[in-house]
Amino acid sequence: MAVVLLGTLLLLLLGSQVEMYRTIEQLREYSGLVDRPLPLDLPADRTPSRAGLPATLDTAVRGVVLLLSDRCGTCRSIAASLDGSVHPDLFLVVEPGQGADGAGELALSYRLDPERTLIDRDGKIASGLGLKVTPAAVVIEHGRMTRASSIPSIRQLELVRASVRDVAGSRQAAVAPENV
């Protein structure tokens, strides 16, 4: 009898746990705490260099440009999570904060690679891209800016970077059988 009672109690507790987690998920969804990126508009007629980005991106097969601001808490957490490792397919554009050297301080504080980090002191790069949101990512494919979105977390940045790698990999896989 005691075993049946304990088993029933265990099933009730397990069911309440499942229901509680489902409710938390619904609350996060309702309150907007889910880190969902928003698509952003890009100018269709500009190459990366015309927008103020390095000319090497005009011939890049793929890459991601990440726009960060010294005034943004999410930007700082993303910069911290990079931990100084800026991958070859990633370029950073940092907008300075309050002080004249705010972006430089951000780049130094988080050990961002100076060769892959641009300081957008006058906002020309952001305005050339037509973006007023940070953090944001611009995807470059075959020298063209193909899409942009807000980046609410490092997880979303990694998903964007993975999608760029996956698209490039699937194109290579689709081309490879024809060459055989």
C-alpha cells in the first residue's frame, strides 16, 4: 500500500514539475525574454567597402560583421564571451561610448583582435550599413551583404555564424558531385 501511495505521489510531483517548466517557458515567451533576433534591412546596392567595411570583404566567400557599442550591456557581454578570440570569418565594428576612447577601451578590456576590429568613431560604418541597432550582425556571402539581424545573445551570434558555414558547406556539397 505504501509503495502504491509513494508511486502516486511521485507521479503527481513529476507531473507538476513538467507543468511548471512549461509555464516558465510560456512566461518567457510572453514577456519577450526569449532571445529572438529581429531581421534588419540592408541597402541592396552597396558592397561592403562602400559601406565603410574593409575591402577584403568585397571578395570574401563568407563572413559575419558584428556591430557592437560601448554603451550597450548586451554588446559588452558578447564581447566578454568572445574572450579575445575573433575567428577569421568574423569582423567587429565597435561604436565608442561616452569618452573619446570608449570603443578603444572596450577593445582593450575584452582583448579584441585589433586587426579584425574597426572603431566606428563617427558612425559612418553604421550609417553606411543603414543600421541603428546594436548588437547586430551582417552576413557577407560572395562579396555581398545578404542579410542582417539583431543579435540578442552570444548564442544567436553562434547560430548566425553556423548558418553561414552551413550554407557555404551545402553549396560546396552541391557543387562537388558535378565536378566528379
